[in-house]
Amino acid sequence: MAVRIELSCMSCGHSTSEVIVPGSGRPSFRELRLAYEAEGNAGGPLWIGDQPRCPRCKGQLFMEGMERAALRRAS
Ligand SMILES: [Zn+2]
């Protein structure tokens, strides 16, 4: 199983590119980073330490896509 994750900025609304993360639950930042780096981090977040940040404004990001993934599995 895998989940499709997109990160959105709380400050400016910018969204990163989607990434597919293996697993069935909410991925850790580490798992997200590995998934983005496997794709060259193209369109991905800016990494500050272990934290993903908005590449535009360095704002905090939140995860989108978990609900959509859950809906897709249920249907
Ligand atoms: Zn931003």
C-alpha cells in the first residue's frame, strides 16, 4: 500500500508536488524526505533540518491527501 501526499503551505498556500509514500498511514517527515529525494526533490519542499518547509516563503507545511487516499480505498 502507498499513500499519495501533497504538502501545502499554511502561510502562502503554495503546494509541493505530489509524492507517493509506501505505507498505509501518515508518513513521518523522514519517510517523506526519502520519497521526495527518490524523485530528485523536484517540486518538493525545502528541507530545514528534518522539517519540510515551503520553498517559497519557508512557512510551515501541512499534509494533504490522506483523506482523499482513504476515500479512494473505501470506494
Ligand atoms: Zn509558503
